[in-house]
Amino acid sequence: MNRFRSWLAARAFRRPILVHAHCDVPCGIYDPHTAQIAALGVVRMNQLIAELPKPGPQTGPQELEAYQHKLARYTHVKEINAEACKHELRIIWGDYFTPEHLQKFPDLHGLFWETMKLASKTRQEVNLQAAQDLLAKVQRIAEIFWKSKNVEVRKQPSLQKSGGELLYPVPAAK
Amino acid sequence: MPTLRQAVRRWFAPLLRAPAHVTGPSMEPALLPGTRLQLTSLRRMPRRGSVVVLEAPDDPGRWDVKRLIGLPGELIEWQAGQFSINGTPLQEPYARLSAQGPGDHQESRTVRLGPREYFVAGDNRPSSRDSRHYGPVSRNRLVAEAERA
């Protein structure tokens, strides 16, 4: 029955149905926090890859398979996080910032460009330093973002296994 | 009024466990754009926290994927993307919250659901258009439940 249903579904729905996870929020809400979390994810995956015991001549086939599987997973998640970071940055860069912001923060385009390149580098390489640089750049963007709204920021420990810090907006005292 | 094609698709898609493909970021981090799903028939009483596919209230020809937050008859409150059900905060390990969530600009942050109404929201609260904007969704707009393929 299940095989028949699968066959019928494959015939009837040759192309998957698109289901929309819409984000067209009409009230102009942007937040660089998600980009920071994604960058922190890239840092963590680099750490996990570095901590993975490397196989040697004595490694058995099962251990080798386990190593390859873990390495593939960590690399895959690193890719996803780096791409998610770029996606979030694209939204802030393209949708939030305006020419008026550029006058106030003249290095904005250069900063975004460098950050996007760095995010690509973290996809191409296993490079913890690049990942940490990416996090620092994203935090610089977050700082500019909140400054453009005249909001102070503070850094505090991420309290995640990756260590490091995250940057948060500080609500003005009433 | 749905076309015959839309009606047939709506009827058969969950029945045949049709494949689906996520587009857009509002269900991140659980469902990234490109995630493949399989549609399944709705339970008689859909469960809170399940992922559902629904007809978009602003465009019935489009299907949205969201998470079920509120069930019929419940009192839903939200602030900065955090929900409470009948006064009890909802624990949502899957949600990506933000200091300021969409919908905070709206005056009303509390809604009592009717007998056949559901409250849906995207996991990526800062970047989701959902019941916080278009209000509760009636049962007849829910098309299917979805699970990872």
C-alpha cells in the first residue's frame, strides 16, 4: 500500500510543492543577532573539527567510518551556518542600510564586502582564525547597525560551548 | 473561490504524502530554505508544536509552512516573540527569538482563539509573517502536517 502510494505521489507530484516560510515583515524589523549566532556556529564547527581525533595507520574501518561521518557532519553544518550568516548580512546590507547611513559610516560597503568574502573563506577552509575574524566583523556590523539607531551596545560572554562574546543592544534608561 | 486544480491538489497532497520544498527563512533554524518535507494528513486534533502547511490568508493559492502555537479556545499572549498560553509561558527550544519581535508595534498582543481557530508562527520570530500579523487561522485553512522527508 505504501509503495503504491509513493508511486502515485511520484506520478501526481513530479515536482515538490513549494511551501513558503515567508519573511516579508511589513514593519521593517531587522536584527543582526542571527548573523552573529550563525558566525558563532561557524566558530564552533571549526573547533569540533580541530578536536576530532585524526585517524592513523592503526585506525580500524569502523573508527575510520565514524571519523568520516563526523567530519562530514561538522563540515556540512559549517557550510550551513556560513551561508546563513551571509544571508542575514545580505538582508541588512541590502534592505536596512540606506545612502544616508553610508554618509555617517563611510566604510560600510567595504566592511560588508570583506565580511562576505570572509564568510566564503570559512566555507572553503577549515580555519578557526577566519571564523573568529568573521564573528568580529559581524559584531562590527552589528555595532554600526545599532549606532545607526542611536542605541548603545555591550559585549558579553556568549555562554555557549564555543566561548567568545556576543554583542547586544542596551535599551536606553527611562 | 479555489480553482478545481487547487482543490484537487489540496485534497490529494496530504493523502499521497506529497513531497514539498521549503522556500524562505521564517522557519529557520529547524527548516532551512530548501529543506525537503513530506506532507501528511492533519490529525483530528492537531498538536501544539507540530509543523503545518496552510493556505496563506492573503493568497489562498500560496501554501505557507508554520508551527502550530495556539489551539482552539486558548488565550494567546506574546511579547518579543515569546508566547504564553493561558498565562503559562511556552517553552520553545526550536524558536529563534529576538529582543524586539515583529508584532510588537501592534497594540493588541493578546488574542482569544475561537472554537475552530489556530495560532501559527514561524520559528524565526524576527523574520516571520504569521498569526501575529494576520490573526488566527481557521481550521479549514490548514492543509496538512509536514515532516522532514
